[in-house]
Amino acid sequence: MIAGEFPMPAPRGLLLDVDGCLVLADKPGGEGDQVLPGAIDLLERARAAGIPYLLVTNASTLTPEAYADRLRAMGLPVERSEVVTPGLVAANLIADQYPSGPVLVFGGSGVVDPLRERGIRLLEVEEHEQADAVLVSFDLEFTARKLDAACRAVARGAALLVTSDSRWFAGRHGRQVGVAGAIAAGITHVTGVSASVMGKPSRFAMSEVVRRLDVDPSDLVVVGDDLALELRMGRQAGSRTVLVLTGMSTRDDAGRLAASGRPGAIIDGIWDLGALLGLAPLAP
């Protein structure tokens, strides 16, 4: 069932969420994935129509290249350059605003590797007093020692960045906890400093998307399952938006929003998006 603008004019680019939209996972970003019906077909139809797309995730455990490899192994036609993570967005922002570093970072390869590729100096925990920025991501080994170092660095003036402040994300077995946001909230509680979000729905994430696709936001269709994340980001940028009902948000959730905040269309799942956009089915 499709509700809203139908059919939508063909976009010049697609921003597609991953968890809850294309896949359902046991962990953020694709671990234990179940590909949702229609996901592979949608990407193949977009490719055949010459419509570029980016898969934009708030997961930060892996690099964009590693995420693309994992999704491609599941059958999704995704190149390494077609995945955007908050770790990538953070590395670009830090290289621009804090080019000499140094940075205190909490997380794995998904945030560490992009920073190293940009030549950013990374600190050990005991070097926290030197930090120009603190970057928090998915870190299941976050300890009281790390919390103390992060809080002291931020209290003395280091910028506080977080890959995502989402409370939950959609998984195969229901809602999963957003670890990075919980950690950042603890640092904010101690220091009084709010974290700048690198992933959705931030303007930093949207800027990375429009730069890579080389499109105006008004020519972009943003598709996802969370009204507070990718859908909010798309509406704020002036993009057309489509809510899929296979993840976090429901039709009733959308109905409770003011008209200006509602998605342009609502579909049961990604399998309906091709028809909504007028994409021709692939030849058998």
C-alpha cells in the first residue's frame, strides 16, 4: 500500500537507509542481516535507470568499504563508494576543522581507520589533556577510565562529537540499543556539553551525501524507516521523503506529526518504492 505523493517524479539521486529499510540485523550495520524483500530488485532497477544512490547508515563499527563488502556478499549491488557512515563524515569534518588533531576516539575500525587515512593524530586514553576533539562511537568496551578521560578532555575545551545519538535502531528481534548515544549522554551529563552528531539527521551527513551525488537536495529522494533520523534530515534539507514501515516508525507516528514534518509518501516496504518512483521492472 502506498500513500502520499504518487507517482513521485524521478529523482536525480537516492539516499537509502540500511537498517530497517534494506535489511534487518542483529547488530547495527548488517551483522546477522536479513535482506528485506524487494531490496535487491530496487537497487538493480535504480542502477538500470541511471539513478545514483547512496546507502547511509548510522552504524559505526565498520568502515564504508567493509559495510559495502558485507552487503554485496548478501546480494545487494553496492560499491564501496556508495556507503556513507558517520565515521567517514567525522573524519572529513575533523580533517577540515581540526587538521592538526589530536583526537581522542572511542570505537573500532569504523571510526579509527577513516581518521588515520586522513592523517589525524589519535591519542591514547592517558593523553586526553592534549585532545582537540573527542569522538564517541559504538564501543562495547567503554570503561570508567575512558569516561573519566573523555569528560576531562571535554571539560577543558575539546569538542564532543558522536557518530549517532539515536536511542534505538530497528533489528531482526525488535529495537536495539544505540550505544554511542548513551555514552555521549553520560559525558554530557558530567560536563554539560552537548555532542555534535555526525550521522543522521545532522547537516554534516546530508552535506556529505549531496557532495558525493552532486545533486541539489531538492532533487534527492530520502528513504528510510525512522521519522527522527533520515526522514527528518531529508525534510530539513528540502528533499522528498519516503517512509517505509519495516522498521522504527509507524503510519500512526507519521500522522501525529505536523503537516510540515510528515513524509511525502508512506509505503509498506522497500518493495513498493520502484512503483512509487516509476522505475521500470527489470526484464526477466
